[in-house]
Amino acid sequence: MTHELKALFEQGLKNQLRGIQSVLATVVALEGSSYRKPGVRMLINSDGSITGAVSGGCVEKEIQRRAQSVFKEQKAKLITYDGRYRLGCEGILYILLEPFTPSQEALQHFLASVQRRETFEIHSYFHRKDNCTGTFGSEIHLGDKRYSFYPSFTKTSDSYEQFQQEFAPLFHLVIIGGEHDAVKLCKQALLLGWEVSVLCSIKDPKSVKDFPGATTVTPITPELADFSIVSKNTAIVLMNHNFTYDLRYLTQLYGTTPAYLGILGAAKRRERLFDELFNLIPDVSDEFLDRIFTPAGLHLGAITPEEIALSIVAEILSVIRNTEVYSLKKTTGNIHTSS
């Protein structure tokens, strides 16, 4: 959800520069079920536009209408939206509406924190009562700094209910390869708000213009690649279409612990790759081998590069969410587990 919040802050900064007012809507509580869960946000802009969404599209117009009093009075309020009679979601949403005018310092500090891949928190304070106006709102905690979302809000009462949310750094996908299918994988990952880095061959160098939206595109040899920042918040996909390059990269990746390590290629290629890896690293651990997904991707019947990219992204999601893959038609209870 960090990428969604980043988009709201970027829009809020643009609004301030253009003299457009903003109201932030945050789902702070839920009774029953809903399309999205507490912590989802959207920005209502005084020019009539909205940024983001808190549902599948059915709640937004109502929020936009009820936010008009916040624009007028510059006071936060809590509203409810009962989806049991309108959406079929069988839930009641509690939505905090507050002016969104963070200071320039707060905006710049936030964007810098995201770039530095730092964890941060947002604390929202409210009373769980429909159409309740009061001196409540939200604070963002960036390191040892706290910033209110609008100047007149300060937490003045311990009687408020609190919704607290921690944000992890943007999920990072490292694509190793520079061919047409790597571009398709980059596009799929960007749709999910992931940060994408591309490592390509120095014999066929590519640049950011070949991978629009990627943070970096680096022509490099496997031995010079730096994987020191690889973490549980990182996925790596090898798609060189070159056995030797994949093997060389795999030896460099030994000892790292990404959330996902996938290698494009046929199943019969896997055994040869592992045999060669054993020759180079005789004591290679079973734990490392078990973390390798090859052929990369879920069995979706994918044929085209776009479909293969989708199958890989879907597999990465299933791994990082620790979710067994099956058709939702087999579900009899809640789709989402409680977090």
C-alpha cells in the first residue's frame, strides 16, 4: 500500500502548488466484509477530481459528496457507509475525512523516506460515530519526526479510538535480462506499484527509455552486480535466455535471501543448471535450492510474453503472501484473512 500512499502525497504536493484544496479519506475501521480493508485511502480534490479509491468504485461518489463540508469548514469528521444495503459486501465502513495540507517539510521528508526505502507509520485518531465532526485526524511518523496531515490537528484527547498502520518499503523487483519479455514483466510489476531495477548484458546495453518506469537499468556483468541490498522485500527473476549467464548470476546470488528467486526456462534445464551449480559450489545448501522457482511462474496456460509475465507476477504474489493458489470459486468463507 506504500505505492498508493506515495501517489496521494505526490498529488497533494501538486495540489498545493496549484492552489487546489485536498481532503484525505481513510477507512479506519470495518464491521463485516468489504472490497478493501482498513488503511486504504483516497484524495478528494477541490477541482472535482479524486485520486485513488477505497472500494471498487461504488463508495467514492458518496465520500466525495460528504467531503464538501470538510472543504468548507476545514474540520475533520468521521462518516459511515453501510454496504449491506447497497454493495452486497455485508460491511460497514468507518471513513475519516480530514483536510490534507501537510507542510512542505512533511511532504519532502516523506518522499525522501520512500526513496531511502525506510519503514514508517501513520496513526489516525477518531470517534466511531457517523457524521461526527471533531478535533481528530492523522499523524505520519517518519523516523523521530511526527507530522500532522493538517496544521490545526493535534492529539488532545486519550478518548479517541486509534487506527495504526505500518508501511514497508516499496516491494523491489530485480529483473536480470533485457529482452522483450523482460520489458513485459517490468510493465506488469509497475502496475502493482513495485520498484523495478533491471540488469542487462553489457554486450547489448539498454537504458531506462527501453524500460519506462524502471528505477534503474544497468548494463553489467554478473560478477560485478551488487546484491547487498537484497532482502525479504525483494524478488529476483533471471530471464537472460542464456544458460551461462543464468549460472554465473546464480553463483553470485548464493547466500542472499530474496523473497523470491525465479529463473525463466524449461523444466529439463533446471537439473542441468543445478548440476553445474554443484560443480561450482559443492556445499550449496538445500535451503538455497528450495528457494529457487524454475521454471518461473504459475501454470496458467501462458503463451505470450504478456501472459508469461502475468504468471510470474502471480507466483511472486503467492509466495510473498504465503498463499496456496486455487480458484476462488472453491472458497466458502472469507476471501481475505484478517491482518
